[in-house]
Amino acid sequence: MGSSDRLFNRNRDVHQILGGGLVADVMLWRRKNLTLGILVVTLAAWVLFEISGYTLLSLVSSVLLLLFTILFLWAKSAAILNRPAPPLPHLHLSDEFVNEAATFIRDYVNNVFIVSEDIAYGRDLRMFVKVTLSLLMISLIGSLSDFFTLGYTCLVVVLTVPALYERYEDKIDKKNLIWYRKLQQLRIRVYEDCITKVHKWVLEKKKLS
């Protein structure tokens, strides 16, 4: 299938558009075990939150409490029975990692501040419209669903839609191109009709004047 037969005349395939790395492999089910594992774990987490009534904070606190209790009792019993202590890795954040993370967060926050300032001073109308529509959409979706349900639904969409599109790419692109060309023709027709009406209106005004 040539680029002219693809939507937006693209030359790259879906895997390349998604980055061509591990994330693309997971989204397109190139690593089925990993993708399936992510879906199963997130489904289990969603069921846990929905059925048990746990919040994220209470669940994290309960898991940490259980973990620290087990490790503490293990270490104490190991010291009494002359057994090896729990095999814990040495956790340490390097200065390089912290500096890179801080730089990334700083740059991102500064970009948000710049955009916010442009919107507040009325400098960027297009960005104001985009932000407004995005916030309205988020507000609407948030009123219809809770955070975890929304997150799980988005994950399922991300892990299914690209894979289905890649599998049926030719058929989907053909259908989309047909509708796209029809919309283009309709747009041209409406535009020409409007231009014709405006032109007639201008001529009538000139005659009356």
C-alpha cells in the first residue's frame, strides 16, 4: 500500500510512528506476555480499588505497613536464630539522577508557566482555545467516571486500538480516505456556495447604491 493510499499520506508504519522501541512493542503486542501482564495487573488493581473501597493512599499505607512488619520480624528472628538477614538491595539516589530529574521538572514547569502567562495576557488565542477545550473535556469525562476507571479505560484503549489498527490498516485507511475525500468535496461545495452568495450580495448592494 503506497503512501498516497494511506491516511495523511504518511510513509512510516504504525510501529515507527509510535517510536519503534519497547513502548511500541508493548502497544502493538509484539511482546505479548508483557502486554498481557500489564493488562492483568491493572485489571486486578482496578478491581481491588472498586470492590474493596480502598483509596490509593490507604492502600499504599497498608502495603508498606505489612512490608515493614514482615521485614522487621524477619530481621529480628534471623538475629535470634543466627540466620541471614533479609536480602535487601541498597537503595540510593545518585546526584546525577536527582539533577536530571530536577532539570526535567524545572523545564516542564517553566514551559507551563510561559504558556499560562501567554494565555493570561491574551497573547495566544489558539492556545487559550486548546486549553479551554481540553479542560472542559477533562471536566466532562471526570464527572462521568472516577480516576481509576478512567485510567484503566485509557490503558485498555492504548493497548488495543493501535494493535487493531495495525492489523486492519489497509481496510481502515481505505474507508477513512473515502470519507475524507467526501468531506473535502463537501467543504469545497459549501465554500463555493458561500462565495457565490457573498458575491451576489455584493453585486446587489452595488446596484442598489
